[in-house]
Amino acid sequence: MSTKHSKAAEKFLQDSKMAAWHNETLWMVRAKRDKMSKEVPEWEELRNKACELKLYSNSHLEELLLEFEKNATANGAIVHWAKDADEYCAIVYEILNEHNVHHFIKSKSMLAEECGLNPFLMERGIDVVESDLGERILQLMHLEPSHIVLPAIHIKREQVGELFEKEMGTEKGNFDPTYLTHAARKNLRHLFLNADEVIKSPGIPNDAPLILKLKAQGTPVISEIEFAGRYTNAKMICITGSNGKTTTTSLIYHIFKSAGMNVGLAGNIGKSLALQVAEDHHDYYIIELSSFQLDNMYNFRANIAVLMNITPDHLDRYDHCMQNYIDAKFRITQNQTPDDAFIFWNDDPIIKRELAKHGLKAHLYPFAAVKEDGAIAYVEDHEVKINEPIAFNMEQEELALTGQHNLYNSLAAGISANLAGITKENIRKALSDFKGVEHRLEKVARVRGIDFINDSKATNVNSCWYALQSMTTKTVLILGGKDKGNDYTEIEDLVREKCSALVYMGLHNEKLHDFFDRFGLPVADVQTGMKDAVEAAYKLAKKGETVLLSPCCASFDLFKSYEDRGEQFKECVRAL
């Protein structure tokens, strides 16, 4: 066992004033912890459980690590084993060197500190910058952490102020923590701004200050899809739309996989496209693309592009300008050639209006619910028909997915598989045995005669419209969340016709009250989370009715994601 820490502690304690201050600071942290513990009734229970888990993990470490390796590998990760610090550092260096990395920005890791990773890399010409504030302070001071959670707890803010004055040119004598934090952030931002190229997460808006600065100075800002597309010659089947893209993407993947094709699933669902391109070789990739991902794609080419529909969504990200959102969706067709295919819903008024504006070069494959001019796929006499490129038909009742919206999903998927040369038999089989998508009109349970349906993926008004349209009983609708510039007039008639009560679930329900309260329906306002929303809906619903979670909104006010929202809904329903 290393004695470095004990020797450093002994030296630190020789300064009695610093030692007393450090002790006082630790007791302040502990006091905060104790105060918080009083606010959590099950504190001791949780603490004991954590202790049990720690003891179990320590005594079963080898088998747990092997289990982790197995699961991580199955999910596409590469696991490296290192026998000691030297081997650990060598592995990290090899990975960085393989990718020609010269500047490495890393987050806090006590393992990296204990193994001496930073000096190891810097000796070999790789500049390492800590992005955690505490670690960054210590890095600039050439000191080691003193605490696993609070690495710079032994450093006074006056010392930080003097350090930042020297390293970053901050105001002399300004030790304000907020001021110093902003200074550190600005300094790190400068490092990011020196990047040769930036791969941006789709969750970061294009008008974020850092992104605007990068673009202003000419630094390329691209999506992960754009980056990955440079390194593969696989055929790309890309799906977008305001609604239906996840189900359609999953269905296309299911058809290809069932037919024995060498295919990967990527984009908004599945594994990272970049990871798959790096580690595997697929002949086809089925990729769900949001408008945010499309925003930062420039040279990427979709061999088959599918546009399900366009309705108002994410307008808060597009300056509340519908045309900006439409243009983003149509980026899926950019770079297509006459050898490529563009599949779209023929009855979408926005798509039909926009077709002539975008210089489309791909072959067009429009689909519709019924036979009409221009449509190459439709339903006629209860039979699904696809006329191009190879004639295909199957009975509509054989489709696994029911409902009008799912018909469109099945038609788009069938055309895509047809274009890829998958046999009629394989297409029919896969369209008839597909299991559906989690959080999309997912039947959860029947509790005392009341059906509960999870449609958490309905993050816009149009998705909710489809969900309400499919309801065959009176419905208690749970809606609300982070509004994206929603116009609820689209579901007004269906709410009046189908709903017996409404549950508003969100931190800011004012807009819901303003629009729906005039309908005269019973209303529950919930700002506390899913448990109270489910209980409120359960009380409002009558036997034979349905409780439908179809929020119309993003989840980020109360939940981590729509998946988290849906999982909590299912958990709360099953607990009734």
C-alpha cells in the first residue's frame, strides 16, 4: 500500500492553522450531510443497504467484474484489463496514440490520480487538461487531491483567487467563488475553442454561446452521424419525421434482421453509429434521425431516406419558426442521387408543398392510406399493396401493428425492405410478428377494470392526436411537461370527444389550464411527479375507461427522459 498520502498528511498537519481550518471545513460538510439525513426518513435504511452492497461487492469483486465485462461487451463496449498502474497508463496512452490525440481533456477520476496517468501522458507529449474544477485547481497548483469527493477541500478560496490571478488574469483580491468559477469556465472554453473540429451532441442548441463562437471562427461543428459516415461504405437507411420515426426505424430493423441481413441499428435508438462503424462491419445501418441530428449533417448521404410527416415540434429550438423546422427535416434528402430513394407520406400537406423546393434527385416513393394518384403503396380492399420496385401484397389484418398511424409505419417499412431486395416472404413474416416499441401506446396493466396505457414517447401534440384517435373507450388523459411551443388546437376535438378527465403533470401547467379548462372536464393539477399523477388519474377514471399517458411535451421538467417518464408510469401503475 502506498504511503504517499500519509506522508503528505503529516506534512500538512505541521501547519496548525491550516489543519484547524481544514478540520472546520470538513465538519461543515458533515453538518450539511447530517442536516440532509434528517430530511430523508429512510436514511439509516439506505445507509445500511449501501454498506451491505459495498461488503458484497468487495467480497465478490472478481465475479462481478467478469459479469460486467460480459454485459459491457455484449452492449458494444471494449473492456481492457490492467494488472497495475503501469499497464493501466499504457493502455490509455495506446488508445489516445491510435487516434492521434495530442490534447486530452478529461473529467475527475481518482483511479487516474492514483495511477499517475496525467504525468505519464504528459511525458509522452500529450497535453492533459482537467475539466473538473477542483481537479483543475490542483493541476494548476501541481498538487494531488486530498479527498476522494472534494479533491481541493484543503485549498482556501484566497489561494484559488491568487492562483487564477496568475494563470487566468482574474481581478487581484477577488476571491468570490462564483466569479472564480466563471473564470475557470471561460478558461476551459478557450481550450475547447482551439479544437480542429467539434462533434456536437444533438441536445446542445445551435445557438449555444460556445457553438456560435466555434462557428464564427470557422471551426467545423458536426454531428456524430456525420463523423461516423466518413468511415463506412455501408448502405444508410435513415428515418425522420415528427411522429412514427422510432416505430418505423425499429420495424425496418426487425425486417432486415429477421431476413438475415448484416444490419446495425443507430441514431436516436440502438448503439452509437460511430461505435458500430469502429468495431463492427455492417452492410446496412437503420438510423433514426431527429431534426437536431440533421442540423449538423453536411456530407452524409442517405441511400434510402424516409420522411414520415411534419407537424409543429421543437419550435423552441427553431426560433418558433415552422419553416426552420421543416428545412431541418428535409436535410435528410441532401446529397441524395438518382440511385437513391426518398419515401414519404403522400397526404402530408407540408411535405407535398415542400417537394419542389429542395431539388430532390432521388427516386420518389410516396405512400398513402388508400389508393390515390402518385402513391405507390396503400391499402385497397383490406390488402396492403406496394407496387414498386417489386409488386408486394399482404392482408391488412395480418399486420402486427394496428391503427391508422401504424399503417403508415408499416407501409414505409415495407417499401424500405422492398428496395433492399428482401424477399416478399420475409417482409410478410416480419410485418406480422413485430412486437412494437416500448413507451409507444404500450399496454401496461388493467387495474380494477381500468386500462393503463404508456405513450410517454408522445412528446408533441401530433403524437397525442394519434394516441387519442386510437382510443375505443372514454379516456383520462395525462399530459404536460416542458412545452415546446405547442398548439393544442390540433387535439381539441378529440379531447372533447374521447376524454372524461384530464391530469396536468408539470412544473408549469398554466398553458394547459388556459386552453383545456374551458372544456368543463374534471381536472387534476400535479406538479410533484408521476406517483401523484397516476393516483389522480386512477381516482378520476371509471371502470371500463382508459388512463392514457400521452404528454404532448418533453419530459425534462420532472424526468430525465421520456424513457424515465414511461418507466415511472409503469412502476406507479403496477403499485396501485
